[in-house]
Amino acid sequence: MRPPICAVCGERFDPAGKGGLVYFVMRKSDEEWRKRMKKIHSVGHPPWAEWFCAKHYPIAVKYNTLTIDEAWKRMREDLKIT
Ligand SMILES: [Zn+2]
């Protein structure tokens, strides 16, 4: 697992606070990643999860019923990031 650095603004934050790890819907590639990790008895940072600071956590949670690719598209629109 990566340290808690917001995927939107890059801010490092305290995970005991309001920010946190958001898991999105797994893509096919994510299922394969999980199988691969299980096989080699390894854990890494799940590619379908990202950290979000207190400011950006609510917007990420809003889209956690989507895959991370789709969620990023919507988040960029909401945050006006191009
Ligand atoms: Zn942030």
C-alpha cells in the first residue's frame, strides 16, 4: 500500500483524519492483478484504489460505483482539471 498522498492534489495527509482510501469498481485488469498477487503471495497497492485527502475524499466516494478510469473522467470534469 502506498503512503497516504492525495491522488488529486498530491497532499500528504493523516489517514486517521477525514481523508482515506477509496476503492473503485474493479476492471478486468484489476481482477487479473489480484489473481497474480495471490499466486505470488504478494500484496501491493491495488490499482483500483486511491488515496484522497479530506477535501477530495467526498468527490471520490461519489464515484466509487464506477471503475477508476470512469471515476477519473467524472472527477476531472467536476474539479475542472483538464
Ligand atoms: Zn486532495
